[in-house]
Amino acid sequence: MRPRFDIDALRTIVVGTELGSFARAAAQLGRSQAAVSMQLKRLEEQAGHALFQRSGRGLVPTEAGETLLAYARRIVAMHDEAGVALGAAASAPVIRVGLPQDFFEDVMPDAIARFAQVRPHVHVEVRAGRNYALEEEVHAGLLDVALAFAQAGRARSGALLACLPMHWYGGEGAAALVRKSPDGLPLVLFNHPCLFRQAAIQALDAHDLRWRLALTTPSLSGVWAALRFGLGITVRTEHGLPGGVRRLDRGLPDLPALELRMIAGSGLSAAAADFADVLATVAGRRLARTRRPRGHRARSA
């Protein structure tokens, strides 16, 4: 029997080869890596040959794979050309955005609402990212645009949107925790690695203040809940503070500021570039009341 190659599988090997990574192809095509692996396995079964072989951490086409890839490019191109000729509706473009959880209540919905007025048929996929991974995911092609915190003066890339001072925060009875903590200050922090966690521990150690981890979590809402229940204190910026949480000024060491940066991938689509502009504008307006050092302006590193 003659093989019947699946058009989606052929598109996957074309995109994966062009991007140099099937993980990136999975993200761009909106599929899981497991689904892409199944497509490659099915193609090899249909072709009766191994189509790709491992080279380092990636896959490269075999001789049979190169042959099928050449046909796949032509088949996919003709498939798409036929759809255009018949007036078939194109699938909606997708923009992949990463944000720290601090901006999910205001910046994210505001930016999406404003963007929808300009490009109403674009799908925006938003991920609540751990800050340390957002920049890596943009450079790996898994995200188009991201907002990410960075240590002041140490950012490797991105456009500076604001410089945000960090402070200590706690619930209504947190002042008592600061005054009376014989076993050390109870800290409620994100899991390692985390810039806020790092700043808190370094500041306390520098002043020879005892501390202990009362609770660690990957959830910002979990941090706020723990503070409201009096489990400990934390470090954050003043942006997005919920009710029942207040700033602590006495008995605790000063903390440095963090930069908020926008990181964009190379070769953004027109829609993704438009969203990046809207996101920068919205974030800038929302953070306009935050103190900035003199001379700081949004710039590319």
C-alpha cells in the first residue's frame, strides 16, 4: 500500500527544520512535544525509513528525511496555496506572552483589552511564568514577548520599563513578628530560584538577623494568603498589593530595587510587535506612580 502522509505531520517537520528545534515547532504550532514525537514516529512508519537521527541535543534529517522534507515543503506550500485560492479562512495568529504573577490583575487584562480593539481576531496565549525562566523561554522561541524582573544594572537584554523598589510586607499583626521572633524571622517566599527570595535572605544575613523559612510556594496568591493569616513576612514591590497586606518599615534592613524589563523575541510578527507596544504602554501607565531613579529611561540593553 502507498503511504498516506498526514499534512499536519509534514508541516511539523518543515517548521521544526526551519526553527532548528522540534520543541520550538511544537510551541509555534500549538501542540505538545509528545504529540510532535508521535507525528514523527507515524511518518517514519509510513515512510518505512528512519527520517531523523539525534545529533547532540537535537534531531537532524537522515538521507530519507531530506528527501521527504523536500517534498513536504512543496506539499505544504501547495496545500496553503490551494486554501488561499479557494478563499479558505486562515487560522487566527497566536501571540505567546509571559508575565510574572504580579501583573495578572491589572496589566495583563488591560493590555489584552486594548490590543483586541486594534487586532480583534488574534489569539493571545498568556503564561504565568517563573521570572527566572521567562527570558530563557523568549530566547528559545517558546514565548514572543515577556515582562520580567531583573537585578538593577545586571540585565542581559530587554527594554527597561521601570525601576521598582522592594520592601518588606506582612499581615495586620506582622509588626509583632518582627519584634518577637526568638527562632528567627518567619519568611514566606517563592521557591528557589527567585530574585525576591535572594534579596530577602542576603539583606538579613548582611545584618546578622536570624530567619527561618515558614512557607515556600510557587503561587503569589499563596504568599498573600499566608501573610494575611500571620504566617510570616515577605519581600515584594508595592505593585498589586492585596487587601490585608501592609508595608513594614521598622526593624528590617533596606532592600535594593528591581528593574522591570520587556523582552521580545527576534523576528516578531506584525501582530506580536503591536502587542509588545501595547503591553509596554499599559505597563508604563500602571507603574507611573512608582519611584524611578533619575536618568532612567526605557532603553534596550
